[in-house]
Amino acid sequence: MTSKKTAKIHFADNSQCVDFNTGCHSLLDCLEQQQYEIPFQCREGYCGACRATLVAGQVTYNEEPLAFVRDGEVLLCCCKPDGNITLNLK
């Protein structure tokens, strides 16, 4: 993998936008590097604490989460954006 920026993460509740770097393991890691405080516990898709609403775009999961994920939700700890996305962090 390269360190090329491949996607933009937009936030539905404000006009902020951050770049997702392909060197990041997950959306959670990327947002933490950008100084966002995201609630989490397991970092592996078990607990659902890092749940967010995917307003637009698509993600791919590093591994299928074990926590229940409703339509329109994502677990930030175990997914990456598949192109530009818009999130609501709740």
C-alpha cells in the first residue's frame, strides 16, 4: 500500500472534511490521527461502540463485524471508505 490519499471523509453535521490515507487500518484510526475523539472499546467490530451513520458513499470491512449493524450504519473500527463518504458521528 502507498500513503496516497484515496478518499475524503465529509461530516454531515458540519462542513469539515478530512482525507483518508491508505496507510490507516480503519476509519477509526484515520479520525484519531486527525484528533477526533471517537468512542470505542474493542477495535475489532465486536462491541459496536464506534457506530456511526453512513449518510453517503460506501465502505468495505477489513473483517465482517460481529456486532449488529443496521442499514445505514458502519463500525468505524473495522472498515475503510470505498471512495468519498459522508458520516454522521452522532
